[in-house]
Amino acid sequence: MQKSNSIFIKFIILMIVISLSAGSVPGQDNSTETPPKPCTQPEASQFDFWLGEWELSWEGQDGQQGKGTNKIYRALGGCVIHENFAATDGSLIGQSWSMYVPRTGEWKQTWVDNQGSYLLFTGKFEDGKMELRTAPFERNGKTFISRMVFKNITENSLNWDWQRSEDNGATWVDVWNIQYKRKAKS
């Protein structure tokens, strides 16, 4: 009887060793599928039109022509769109970080600049336009929403509008309009 118990125990140990070497541990996912890479959803490419180096122009508040540059590239493993904006005269220098958030189905952007601005935006790409808005904020006893709209998008140009609303987005007033032209490759 003792010999048969010994053989039975050896058999059980052998079966455990075989099952462990085959990778069939209870509770372990043994699928051969690799998880998807982060930031590879189709929506995560919606801002790709903005990537590259751009020459900018706009009409200044004093009627003078404003000029600047903007360099936009992917960063942090391709998950983030990083913007580097500079007015030619150095009056405004800023950076933004934008990312598609699959959980909410929206784009998020953080903007900071040499004027002390820190802005948060949320938005979507729809109908050929990227629109990002701030949450409502109060200034001088009035509630505003700001938004930026990327429109008229082609391979080598686009228009960017900064707008403000005092009626919760029912109407918008232009504050700043920038024309983007892709910088010629040298």
C-alpha cells in the first residue's frame, strides 16, 4: 500500500510540474494576445493635421501684422501633442500639451505661457474642425467661456480662431484669428 501511495504522489508531482511548465497556472491569463499599445486608437490621430513647423500671421490689436512660429510634435511615446508657440517679437511665448482621453472620448489640453496664463481645455474633432473649450469662468462679474477652433484644415494651412462667449456658448465673438502656413522644408 505504501508503494502505491508513493507512486501516486510521484504521479501528482509530475502532473503539477508538467502543468506549470505548460503555463497553465489557475487564475493566470495565458492568452497570446498582446495588449494594444497606448494611444493607438484612431481618435488619437485626430490632431495629426497640426504636427509640424508653422509660420503664423494675424492682425494685431493695433492694426499691425503679427507674426510668429509654432512647432508641434508628438512626445511621451507618441501619446501627447506638444506645442511650442512664439510671437516673433517675443511678446507671447507658450506651450501646450494635448492628449486624447479614450475614457471620456475627448481631447484635453493644458496651455501655459510667459504672460502667466494657465488654461485647461476639453473638446472634440467633429465636422472637419477641432474645437476645444474652457470651463465657464468669471471675470468682472460676468461669466465667460473661451474656445479655440481649428478649421479650414488642409495639408499646408489652417485657420485658428480664439473666441469668447458671454451667453454660455449661444454666440461667440472673435478675439484672435491666426492663419497657419506650413513652413517649407529646407
